[in-house]
Amino acid sequence: MIKLIIKIWISFLVPTFYKRIQAKNIKNITVKGPVIIAMNHPNAFTDPTLINFLTHPTNLKYLARGDAFKPGIVSWLLEQIGIVPIFRIQDGGKEGLKKNDETYKRVNQLLKKNNKLIVFAEGLCVQERRLRPLKKGVPRMVFGAYDFLKTENLIVVPVGINYSNPNKFRSTVFYNVGGPILVKDFIDDYTQNPARTYNKFIQVLEPKMKELITHINSKEYDDVVFNAEELFKKDRLSQQHLNYKNLEHHFLVTQQLTQTINKAEISNKELLDEFKNKSNTYFSQLKKHGLKDWLINPNQNKRVTPIFLFLRIITLIIFSPIYLVGLTGNYLPFFLTQFITKKIVKNGKEFYSSVIMATSMILFLINYLLWFFISYAFANTLFYPLAICSIIGLSAWFSLYYQPFYKKTMGMAVLLKNKALKSSLLQSRNELLFLFNKF
């Protein structure tokens, strides 16, 4: 019951925090039979939550750090929503590792019932656009399950998670699901030499996972890829006749840009470093003036004109009452969610979106219950409380679009007022385009 309630509420919450969530080849996970899903892990509890949202009603279980299972209600609640504890030596020492014997038994029993089990193959959660070396515990679990199940249907499905920005409100998430790996294909080798087969399995799985994400070779150039996306992705989508609303197409273009930067690091590092420094300066200037790159890009700023600015301001004025209703009705839980999350998540950015979604799930539910009961106390009929909650909820949803529309309008006003700034930024942008093309 608890799991069902959480899933229903999350189905409203997830599309609010993330603007778009898409998956490719999700059918490879939802097939009949036991499935082990090998995923990268950039974003704590958000990673399995979102794929559960995409695969509903298929029931996914997943392994999580055993030290999160505190005695009492926390441990009980985690188990209720389908989380199985796995212990690492850095979490519980050798005593913790002994507990994994029980974990493997539970994993085997779950797979025997044709459940789907998520394994975070890197063995840690790091918010990076790269794949870390896979842990040898993955093949041990896979072949241990095969020995227990005695079935040729067991498959391992690699999955790459690609966030546009994991912790940014209204960003996007793309789950890139690869083709299944048949465990039975390794069994002849496994019966002769298990240790060698573990290594062979990782050598097959790792490149398959790596091609499903945008893998930046060096952490030094993470921000360069982000900058290149902002500068060039929309234009490349258009040039290659790709669909802007399709996140797979976004992934393909980002992968192209990433590969260009990875190659430039080897063949033209000096030029790449120049691009890095100048692009960081460019985006710092944009941020300082509250602007976005599309306002400077000649291919996208055709409507940055006085007439369109006037029309947008009129639109903002007309629809401002709806925005104010949404803001008034939801400001307190929104403010408290931000405040509590910042207090809890001080260093571990990997937990930011998980905490903010969990906190908002509780606070917004309380908020709407309060609005309902306060309204009911005055109205003494169900119609008005339900109507008020519906109006506040719909207004809040409208505000998700009103707020960015407002920011874009203010950006247009800044540029139209300050033509010297626009000219300077355009010159910097053209120089960045020239540098990148030289790669």
C-alpha cells in the first residue's frame, strides 16, 4: 500500500521537477523473465525512481548502500519500496561484507520470481559524465544468480542515464537502454575458469555501457562540454534535421560534441584550453546580465525585437493573476523545500534532487491538505475545497511556464536597451564558434 501511494504521488511530482523524461528501448527491460539492469549512477535515489516511473507497472527492485538501512522505520520503509541493501567494505567493513550472503540470497529469490533488479555497476554514486570502472561484484552476482536459477533466460541489460543537469529544476533525463547480454553465452567459459570469465564479462559490459552515455575523458573539460551544448546543440539539431523534443536526438548531438572535445584534448589541447577559458568568460558575462545564449545566437534570436517584446509584456500582464494564484498557494512549501534541502545537502550534490523531491512530496501534500480543510471549514461542502485545490494546482502548473517566459522577456529587454552589450557578446560568441570549428 505504501509503495502504491508513493508511486501515485511521484507520478505527479516527477514531471514537475524534470521537464522531459524519455527512454529508448525500454522494452528490453520490461520483457518477461529475470532481468539484471546494469546502470551508471550519477544521481542517488533519483536514478531508480525515474526508471520506475518510466517502466510502470513493471516492478523494479534495486540495490542500495547498506549503511542507509538504519534500524527501525527507515529500514522498514526502504524495504517496502523495493530496495535491497548491499554492503561495501568501506561502509561496514568485513562484517558488512558477510551480510551480502543474505543479500545475494534475496537477489536470487527476486529473480526467480521474474523480477527486474537494478545494479549500479560502478559501485558508487558520482555526478559525472563518465563511466567509472565496473566492480567485479557485478559478474559474481550475475553468475551466482545463473547457478541458482538454472535457466537460460537470465539477461543483463546495460542502461546509460543522461541528465542535461541532474540538480536543475525543469531539466531533462534520457535513459538509453542497450541490447540484452545473454548470460548463457558465457557459461562454457565460466565452468572452466570463473575468475577469467568475470573479467571477460566486464570487458563486454563496460564498453556497452560507455556507448550509452556521454563519456568525457577528462574531468578538466566537463564544463567545456556543457558550454558547447549551450552554444551549438540547438543549431546542430536543426542542421541535422533532428527533433528538438526527442531526447535521443539531444543525446546524439551531445555525444558528437563530446567526442570532438575528447579528440581535441589529444590533438589540440592548447586550442581547447583557449576555448575553455573564453567560453567560461562568455557564460559568466551572460549570467551577470541575466541572459541566455539563445538571445545572442543569430539563428535563434530573430524575434528579439521591440514589437515582440511589447507583445510578451502584454501577455505577462494578462496572465499575471493566474501566476499570482499559483505563487500564493504554493510559496510556503516551495520556500521550505529549498530551505530544508540546502540544510540537509551541504556537500553531497548527488543527493540534491533526491532530497528536494522527497521533501516536496511531503510538504506539498501537507500544503494541499491544509488548503482543503481550511476551505472546508468555511464552506462546509466538498465542492469549494476541491475547486480551490484544483485552481491552486493548475495555477502552479501554469507558473512552470510563466516564470521562464518572464525571464526570457526580461533578457530581451536588457539586450534591446543595451546594444553595445549585445554587440560585445556576439563578437565573443563568433570567436568561440571559430575556435570550436578549428578543432
